[in-house]
Amino acid sequence: MTSKFSRLMIGASLATFAVPAFAQDSAIIVTAQKQNQTAVLRGGNVGIFGDKAAQDTPFSIKTYNEALILNQQPQTLGQVLENDPSIRTTLGFGIAGELFVIRGFALSGDDVGFGGLYGIAPRQLVAPELAQSVQVLNGSSAFINGAAPGGSGIGGSVNLMPKRAGARDLNRLTVNYTGPEHIGGAFDVSRRYGANDEWGVRINGTARRGDVAIDDEFRSSYLLGGAIDYDNGPLRLALDIVYQRVRVAHQRPKLVVGNIIPAVPGSSTNYGQPWQNSTLRDIFGQFRAEYDIADNALLYASFGARDGSERGFYQTIRLTDAATGAATAQGSYIPRTDNNEAATVGLRAKLASRLWTHEVNVGGSINWLVNRNAYLFYAASPVATNIYDPVAVPRPDVVTFAGGDIDDPFPINRQKLSSLFVSDTIGFWNDRLQITAGLRLQMIGSKSYAANATGPIAAGGSTGRYDEDAVTPVLGLVFKPVNGVSFYANRIEALVPGATAAVSANTGTGVLPVSNGGETLPPFLSTQYELGGKVALGKLNASLALFQIDRDIAIYTLDTAQPGFLVYGPFGTQRHRGIELSIDAEPVDCLRLIAGGSVIDAELRRTQGGVNEGNKPTGVPEYMLNANVEWDLPFAPAFTVTGRAVHTGKQAANLDNTLFLPSWTRFDLGLRHVSLLGDSPLTLRAGVDNIANRRYWASAFDSFRPDLLQGMPRTFKASASIEF
């Protein structure tokens, strides 16, 4: 199948390239080539402040456009975020779900936004084809978006903007291929209707399945999204609904190691087990309304919801002999459903006098979250495997821990996060100087329930609750001395719900019970200080930021009061100090550059008993560098060469700082060509990720033990898109 598809792609390419120049409409080709340009937009949705240009905010924000998603053919959101020099992606423990590390802090899938609402995007994996753009806001954002429902988002947030109908009609068909056997297709259609084009409709869908570059790893993704919007006079309405179904089978997981970092297996070697599988189904959406009650005043409201289901037999691969590569395979079955709702309402008004302006924001938000799950944890299979020469072992069948109703999971946790906010941005000298001050009263309520009967508490009975509140302030400053240049500073706090202790946890040497399993910790508060500058001059955009973030951390540690048990608690503080540089520019005609880097000095402070005091937290690279290049070849019109380099510095692999992952570098290359089929532009893309097929440990991010994620092998990609 692979060779047949390859021949088809080559044949289509040759046929296209053979079209005589005189038969082509150069204006159409140039327009299509421009629309295909990968770009970073400086600005985006800044929570309660609305859509803002980066120069007008005291925060670091950028947006990756739809063309980037089309050109790079990412299969997950993490592959989109590989372009950001402040973000690296890893996996959650034992599952296929992605975890994003921003400024050295975790951002879970629960806390990825959709259209500005949080808690309604898919929890583990997101098909990037659903997004018009992907926005990244670096830094703490409790005031901007409210407390993160999943308890993360300290270092930054990610917001997916849904696809909406644009000013021009769109009919796009795409076929794509990822080696060796992953094939798919997509459609995207939009129209505007009405006397003034006030009604917009956009429908898009994706279907792809097959093995990817890792040996025998299977992935499939099915997506259907629809949007209706109305824009006429003072009233704007929008409805977005998305269905997503993702399946991952025989996945290569993270590797649990002991006190030695093993040699990296072959780049495509799959030491996961064939019986591993995960099926994720989500239906989610939002309704948004805006009304201009005056020329300078806007009333807005939005409501969103998600119904999510997860079923799968998961795996844990644990190294037992670093020299030989011997390992064991454990399994778990954890059915889960999520039912979340989110809403926000607010008023934004801008008032002006001869001396100053005021932009006032006032409103509130609320999130309801219900998690239902059960679990079966199994002992390791009696047959050993090997990370260098994998063995398919029998699926484990000896249960060591069990909880909940496997057939019909009942609620394990309910959360309600509500808040009230007010802010004022005062502008002087035609808004060249802007001072922002605000307060958000955040209220967090949580109820936890027993997975099993314990004493007088029945299974599903309440084990505890808490209701906490805190005021998180924000203070920001923007100064624009000349057009195109701005300086900014902010002090902002992040408040996240306290994490819930698991009933058991892996230590690296085995599974131990947790003495306070099921307990939900009090909310965590973090504080950020940031100072930076931004430049937007012609075809040059650049930003520089210096930051410091302090936050309490929760980890599993040995319980001295109960030998043989772990205890989960806020045992210490992480302090991250860093600097970030981001540049996008067109230094000469037809040559575009997107590049940047970040340096992070991270350390543990005020740890319990001084253990690991001053050490580096796990999985936080010392520095990261990214560079993307696009070159429209002047000697071969309609051809564009693309390249990307990703470099990640050394990172600690355990809290003792006795293990470190070395730095690594990856190079990607690609080629794009635009031609005509009749009057329709056809775009052909081909690329190779990790062109040197380098083998490397990409991440060691985890809260307790060394868990290593191996980087992706050399991956061939191709696609063809036609618009008509």
C-alpha cells in the first residue's frame, strides 16, 4: 500500500510540474503561494481582555496560523507546539495523552482552551485540524482565564481558535500520507450568506488511520466540526460543535528507569505491547454572543460543554537491567468519562477624556466538572521483554489494585470553579502608556468520592470536600515610546485547584499504596514577575521577556509515619527564572524566518527536611532553541523549500539530580509546490521530520521518578490540497 501511494504521489507531482508555464495563471499561483505561508501572528485572544495585538498587552502572546497546520501535517497538538521555543511536549504517565511543558511547568490537556473557554477541549489528544489557529500565552494566567480546571497552566496557556467562515468562499480537499502506512483525507467548506454576508457556515472533517513511523504503532483520528456565525450591526453570534474520535494501539510509551539512563533504542523500535490500546471520544462545543450596547461598550457571554469518554488497556514498561535492556510490562484498565461545562459573561467598555482613557472589564466565570472513573491495576507479566529486542508478552491478568465500578463508573470527583473579576486599563498620551490593574475573586469547590468501601464509607460515598477562595491580582504596564516598539511588565498570580492523590503510585522500583489516596489538596498559588519588550517594524517582529515564577509543588514521597506507603503533599517550591527571545521576519524577499530561544534556571526550594534543596526539577531543559525557514525559490517559481531545527538542552531526569538527559537536536526538511488544475490551485507538500533519524531521549518530565520519552524517528510526510 505504501509503495502504491508513493507512486501515485510521484505521478501527480510530475504531472503537475509538467504543466506549461503559459497555461498557468501566475496571479492565482502567487496568491495561493502567499496563503500557504507559515506565519506567527503577534496577538490573539487574551481572555477577559478580548482580542489584542501583542504590542497592546503586558503579556507574551503569539498565534500559529492555519497554514502551519496544513503544511506540517501534525497529527497532534503537541506537534504544532514543537514550533515554540518555550514549549516541549511529553506524555502523561501510562497513557497516550500529551502533556505540554511551558516555561518548565506542566500544562495538561484539561487546561487547553477552546475559543477562550477552558475545560471543554479533549483531555488527552487534540486533532489539530479542528483549529483555525493555535494561540500561546506565556506565563501565569489565573486573572486572564480563571483558575485552570485541571490544576496546571502555571507557565502558560494554549487556546484553540475554532474554524469560522471567512470573507471568501472556501472549498478545500486534502489527502495526506505519513510513513509507512498512515493515510487520510480532509475537507473544509465555508460560505457566507445574506444581503450583507451576515451569516457564515463552515464545515470541516478529517479521517486518517494506519501505522506511523514507530514500528507497528497504529493511530486513527476522525473529526467533524461545524460552525455557524452571525455578524450584523451590533450583534454577533457563533455556535461551534465538534466530534472527535481518536484511537492509539501498540503505542511506544514512556520508559520507567531506575538509577541508570540506558542507551537509546533504535529510533523506530517499539518496546510497547500489542495489547495496549486507547480509544478517546469527545463531543464538545460552545455558543458565544456579543452585543455592542454602545459604540464603546461590549456585552459578551459564552457557554461551552464537553462529553468525553476514554476506554483503554494501558501499559507501563519498566527497565530492570540497563545493560541488557531487560524490562517488565504492567497493565491497567481505566474507563473514564468526563462531563464538563463552562460559562463566562462580562462587560468591556472604553471611556475617554482629554487626558486619559479607561478600558474597564467586569464579569464572572464558572466551570462545572464531573469525573467518573474506575480502575484495575495488574501485576507485571511473568514474561520479560527487552527495549532493544522487544518481546510480545501475555497481557497481565493478575489484579493488584481495583476500584470503582468497571462496567458503570460512578463519580470520583466533582469540581465547581467560579470567579468574579474587575480590571481597568488606564491609558495616557494617546495610549502610549497603559497601566492595567485588576482583581479576580476565585472560588474553588471540590468533592471527592471513595472508589471502594472503606469502613463506614460505601463505594461512591463522599470522602471529603473543600471550599476555598482567594483573590488573584494583576498589575501590568505597557509603554510605547515610538510606533512599533513597546516595553511591558507584569505581576500576576496563578491559582489552581489542589491535585488529588492517587491510591497508588510508581516509585521507579515498584507500585506502593498512598496513605492519603483520594485526598484533594488545597489550592496552589503561584506568583509571576515578567519584564520585556516587543518590536513590530515592517517585516520584523520580535519579543524579549525575562520572568520569574514561584509555585508550590505536590509530589509523592515516602511516608515516614507509615512504612511501605507514599504520601502526597505540597512538599516544596519551584522557582523558575528565565529569558525568552522570539523573532519572525522576512529579511529579504521570499525568505521567511521564525526563530527563538529560551533559557530557564529552575530549582527546588523549601523542600521537606531540605531533601533535594537547590536541585533542578525533572524534565526542565536548561535551554531550548527553534528555527523555521521558508524560502520561495527565485529560480523555480511556485516552489518553496522549508526547514526546521529544534534543539533542547540538558535536563535532570530525577529529583536527586544524579541522572541527566543530554542535549539533542533534530532537523526537518520539506518542499512545497503550487500549480493549477484548470483554474484551481493545487498545493503539493513533501517533508521529512528528523531527517538524520537521530535516536534520543526527548523528555524526562515527571513528578517523582525518572520516566523517559523517546524522540520520534525519521518520518516521511506528503500531502496534496486543492481549492476550487
